[in-house]
Amino acid sequence: MTQAPWVHIVGGGLAGLSLARELARFSSLPGAVVISEAREDYQDDRTFSFWCQESQQAFLKPQSLCPDWRIGDANQSYLMRGHHYSYATRSSIDFYDEALGVIADHPAVEWRRQRVEAPPQAKFVFDSRPPSVAEFRVVQSFHGMTVQLERPHGLTAVGLMEDLQVVDGRVRFRYVVPLGANQVLIEHTEFSGTPSDLDSLQQLNKDWCISRFANGWTELRQEQAHIPMGIRSQGQDLGIPIGTRGGMARDSTGYSYVSIQRWAQKAAHQLVCRQHYTPYQRPAWEQWMDQMLLRLIEQRPDCVPNIFCALARNLSADAFARFMMNQTPMDALRIVAASPKKPFLLAMAGRPQWI
Ligand SMILES: Cc1cc2nc3c(=O)[nH]c(=O)nc-3n(C[C@H](O)[C@H](O)[C@H](O)COP(=O)(O)OP(=O)(O)OC[C@H]3O[C@@H](n4cnc5c(N)ncnc54)[C@H](O)[C@@H]3O)c2cc1C
């Protein structure tokens, strides 16, 4: 009879591979680590975007960095210039290749192509299978394309949330990231209680490329998804839930790359050095702030563009980036101070319908 592994990780995406990679950095492990992944092969299926300080670059490994980003609606556009933070991107394939390389070099860590449907036997079992869309509280739907341009685009800032508007009760915006002089990632995103039609979002991307670059662009790749903004309930866990399943994606934004990288490093250290795991817990401040924003998206989406524009107008870029990446109670207070008071106070009081 073969011995059960010490750690079994179900799902080898961002969270599963990050934990396995961090465990594999320890030359000596207390037992075997198995990571089971259902997919056939890894593709460049997503772009991880995040805010990053210079001191974090060796750890987070950005491939593009831009200190300027814009937020605006049809009437106004605010430029935010980070002094300590830049907006960064990393392609998923770069992350997968790096993690799989570290894992392959460790004799006690085994990556298996295997779909797991029942709880595996191991001292620690982690479950990173994504929750289903039916379980999302608010859905962030987007379609994105990386396009190659015949001429330089001339963009000097990331379009973080451009042309913010509400269409049929859905908060919609355009997102544009320059990836080099002749390449951009263009996405259209909607926040709503139900998933958006991804084909319509794709058409918006094409229309924007035509209006901006005429015929001088070629599509290189696509990505699209419905991402949870809050999870109501979820099916049976096969182990300790991690990644999006474990609430590691920020409710108000869907961002999770940085929180997962930090968590994986800490969790691996705890597991190896103390044979112990402390469940992931998002800070209470963050949950409180995010609940208010979700309430507004659900009940008063018409107020949301104005809130983001007010944040861009009233907050420093670094304070905004800090809020997005590693909120402290102080950052939360700055956000409240920079927001239009009435929507926030009424959302806080659970009465957004009175706005
Ligand atoms: C297109 C896209 C773009 C995104 N962009 C950003 C971004 O810019 N910034 C950011 O911070 N976040 C972003 N996210 C959100 C989040 O960072 C990612 O979804 C991230 O991949 C979540 O990590 P995860 O490990 O929870 O899930 P995943 O990376 O999806 O991993 C789950 C894994 O489990 C596997 N699996 C499922 N069922 C089984 C089973 N039964 N047995 C074994 N394996 C199974 C899947 O094949 C998958 O590999 C994006 C997400 C998507 C989809």
C-alpha cells in the first residue's frame, strides 16, 4: 500500500501552483506533495494585473509596469500618477512556466494530470476548484484581446476604468493596458448581479480598436471570464478552500494575484516549519468596505461611476493603489473621506435605495 502524501493540492491554477512552488523552495519537506490538475495543458489564458512597488518586483515578477493610470466617464478623465506604485501585468503562461519549473526540480513534489472529485487522503488537503457562476453574489464579466498595432499607440497611461457608464443596470467600463510601443490589451468589463453576454463585450473591443486604429491592428490572443465579486455559498469542499474558492479574490475588484502570492509564501512556511495551517482570513476593514460597494452595485449601480471618479479626483495614486492591494484601516478611512458622502453613508446604513 502506498503512503498518503503529506499535502495534496486539488487544482493547479494560480493558488495551487503558487502553494506547490513555495513548498518546493524548501529542499527538505516533511513528506510528499501532490498537485492534481484537471486541464490537459497550460495556455496563456489570462493576464494577471496588480499594483507593485519596486521592492516587490523580484517576488511578483511583473512583465510590464506603468506608473500612470486613468479613471473617467464620458465627461471627465482623471490621471493618477503613482510615486511608489506602478500598475503591473504578468502573463499567466509566464507564471505557469516559472511555477512548473520550480516544482519539476523538487523530487518530493509531484504534478499529476488528474481530475479529483472526492476528498483525497493526505495530512493537509487544499481545494482550489473554482466556484460556479451560480454562486457569485455580483459577477464581473469581461472580454479582452491583446492586439498588435502597425503603428505605435502613443499611450502613456493605463486606462484602468475609462468611459464608466451604466447600461441596462450594469456598470460598464473600458480597460486598456499598453504592453509595449505596438501592443495593447483592451478589455470591456461589466459588474452586475447576472453574467453579461461575452460576445457583446468582444464586439465592443473590436469597435474600439477600429475607431482608434482603423485597420492597423491584428488580434494576437483573447481572454474572457466571469469572476466572482463575493460568493454566496458553494458546493462541498474537498479540503481547505484556497484561491478564489477560499475567498482570496477581493470582493470589490476580483483582484487576487498579489494576495495569493503573499498567502502561498506564508502558508508554505507555516506548513513546513510548524506543521500547521492557519485558515486565510481577509481583514475585517476590507470586507466592510467591499460589502458597501457590492451593495451599491446591486441596488444603485447608477451611483458607482461617480464614486470611482470621486476616488480618482480626491485620492493620491499611491493611496488608491494601496487600497486596491493591501488595505489597512487607514487606507479604508482615506477611501471613505474621498468618496461622495451620501451614497457611502446610506450604503453603510443598509439603505442604498434612499440615495
Ligand atoms: C481571464 C482572467 C483574467 C484575470 N485577471 C486577473 C488580474 O488581472 N488580476 C488578478 O488579480 N486576478 C485576475 N483574475 C482573477 C484570479 O486571479 C484568477 O482567476 C486566478 O487564476 C484564480 O486562481 P485560483 O487558483 O483560485 O483558480 P484557477 O487559477 O482557475 O485554478 C483552478 C484550477 O483548478 C483546476 N480544476 C478544476 N476542477 C478540478 C478538479 N475536479 N480536479 C483537479 N483540478 C481541477 C482548474 O483546471 C484550474 O487549473 C483573472 C481571472 C481570469 C479568468
